[in-house]
Amino acid sequence: SVKHWDDNKSSNESIRLRIAIIGRPNVGKSTFLNSLLAENRLIVSSKPGTTRDSVDISYDHNGKLITLIDTAGIRRKANVVDNLESRFVEKSIESIKRSHVVILMLDSLLGIEQQDLSIAEAAIKGGKGIIIVLNKWDLIGKDDRSKLIKFVKQQEVTRLFLEVPTVTISALKGMRCGDVIDKCLEVSESLNKKISTAKLNNWLIDAVEKHSHPLIKGRAIKMKYIAQIGTKPPAFSLVCNVPESVDESYKRYLINDLRKNFFAEGVPVRLLLKKNKNPYAK
């Protein structure tokens, strides 16, 4: 759901950033958390979350308090091998719902799999910021590294329709773990970004000039006016003469261009097409 701006400002400011750490069993979620918390030794409280399967941890990152939602790994029971995947996805989705930004942690030796992509899709659909963390980076060779990054990027473009920031770490060696949280903060700031209507409409003119919508039955599709209607995730309303005829791939072009111009990678952007309600418009 789109968060509208008339929300109470002060309560918004007191909302602490919540980051869900999601990943298949044994990708290194606990090691990552231990590495973060050992560096700062500032675990303020560790109370069970709203579900039995996740724990909320208060964490001080350079003076900024953040809630880390640790999703318990799923234990494989001998008799229920089949629904292991769906249980993993279900549990992860519960944690995603309570978060602002999702860290999808992968094992560099295993790469990205179908269920990881399902989780990423759920996060994007829920309007959450997302970053991909490739753990155990120190265990793979140079050739495999570039192949893996290339493959992950390819999946982002073809499956997620969203470029996602990728951080390579070794949780065990404490390598670049803090960078992951810095990246989450960057994504979170971008999720809350407000853009002036003047800037947006200048962008729209340029975007349409660069690449205009093909004619529909000889009729031009006119993109008339755009305004931001919400944040977390950023949402926009675009007035157009025939919104129902706008091609899905063109809409994707506009969203991607809007994102490239104004937002960080890993931020889903919503675009709603509306018809002009002006009664005098011919």
C-alpha cells in the first residue's frame, strides 16, 4: 500500500529502520549478525518477534539505532522434504512484511536460485527496498566471481525488473559486513525521497522525447502530467489521454528511467496511470 503524506510527521520520524535478513539455511545469516554485533557490542535488546520464527535485534550502527529482523533458518525434517521450500518462503514473507529494507543473503558457492528470486519478488511487490549480499565471497575464484555477478545482474533485469545493489562479503572474516548496513541506509533514504512536481515534469518531457509511445490505431498517446503521491515505496500518478492503452513495456521504460534519474538501486517505484478528468479537455 502507498503511504500518503498526510501521515503524522512526528510518528514517522520515530519509526526506526527495520531490516529483514533473509536467506536459505546455512548461507551465513547468523555469522553475519554475530560479526556485526561483535564489532559494536551494542546489542540493546533481543526480544522474540511477533512470530516464533524471527527475532528482533536492536543494533547501533554509527550512532543510528536500527532493528534487525533475524529470520530463523528452516530445519530440514526427514519426512517433509517437499514443503521445505514453501515453509522457507512463508517464513521469509512474514519477516519481509515487518521490514522496510530486505537483505537477501546468498551463498556465493551456490549462487541465486528459484526460491531466492521468489523472495526478492515478494519484497519488491511489497514495496520494500532490497539489497543482495553474496556471502563466502572469499571462497570463490576470480573467474567464478565475475560469472556470478553477471548471472545475478541478469536475473535482476529479466526476473525482477529492478537493478539491485550487490555487496560481496565474508561474514566469517568480518569482511565488508558494515558496508551492507550502509547500503541499507542509502536504500531507506531513497525509499523516503520526495521529488518536486516541477522536476518530475521536466523529467517526463525528456523521457517522452527520448522514447515516445508508439501510436495506437493511429492515435498518439499523450503523457500530460506527473506528480508524486506517496513514499515507502515512492509512488507517482501520471495523467495520460488513454491510460488503458499504454503498453506494459513502455510503462516499464518510464519506471526504469524515473528510477535511474531520482532513486537508488534496489528501490521499487510505483507508477499509476490516470485519465485526465478535465471536463473541457477535447
